[in-house]
Amino acid sequence: MSESQGATRPLLLIDVDGPLNPYRARWARRHGYASHRMWPSVWSARHAEGSRTLRRGLRVRLRAADGPRLLALPYTPVWATTWAHEANEMIAPALGIEEPLPVIDWPRLFETDPEGLYWKTRYVVAWAAGRSFAWIDDMVTDLDVRYVAETHGPHALLLRVDPRTGLREAHWERLREWAGTVA
């Protein structure tokens, strides 16, 4: 993809936990997911040093086929996750993504929003800076959808992904369909 194509493509803002890692799934292996043990810094900081949980690491379920599917979409993919740059170091290799993706660097994590928005929402809108974007996350709500429509306009798609299932075929279809409306 040329630099000019990257500037005109809509952004695909990707959360890891929920969409790519269905952390609440009971039978993920049946759907092509493989389990990995990882130690992302945000997660590690929440556990006592030397604890059994920290020694074992965080179980992350990823489906390798999702990497090529993400890259094949007509978007510029961006990590929009608390994994931050560690998504390029830990998640991307498991998905077969070889080149580092851009990352939204959150100024503050898990901050309570005064109007009840998901803590990422205002940062996402500011980071997109007027560019069209699709955002896949397990925590967006109708309130976030309304806020983005009011402040960013019609060129945004927020897809809530159930953390029990991860990305489903309907999500992939909706992403392809929506990209065609903003091209």
C-alpha cells in the first residue's frame, strides 16, 4: 500500500481483548483459537510480584487467521488497545502480522468519563482527527455511538464485539460493507 492510499483509507481501530482475544469464551479452541501465555505490562502491574497468577501469565486466545483477514480489509489498521506497543510485540506475531501497526498512545488508562462514556471514546475521536474510522471493541455502548456521531459525524462505525465470541463473520462483512461507503 502506498503512503497516499494509507492516507485515504479509513482507519480500523483494533482492540485486542474481546474482538481478537475472546477472553470470556468457553469453547474457543473449537473455533480455531489457540491459547498463548503472555505478560503485558498493564496486566502484570495489576498482580502481586511472585504471585501464581503473574508466574502463569495471562491466557490469550488468538485465531491466526484473523491477522491476514485484518490486513486484507480496505483500512489502515491501528492498535486501539491497552496493550499499546506491546500489541506489535506480542499479539501481531501470533496473528502473522509482520510489520508494526500504528498505536494509539492513551494519555491515561481507565479514567472515568464525566458523561459516562467509555474511557477510550474521547481519545479515539481526538486521535482520528476527522478521518473516517471503524472501531472494534467489546466495551463501546450506545452512548459512545451517539457521542461519536455528534462529534465526529457520519464517517465512523463502532462495532461492539462480544468477548464470549470475538469477531464473527457478521463483523467482517459489516467492516467490508462500511468501508465501501466511505471510499
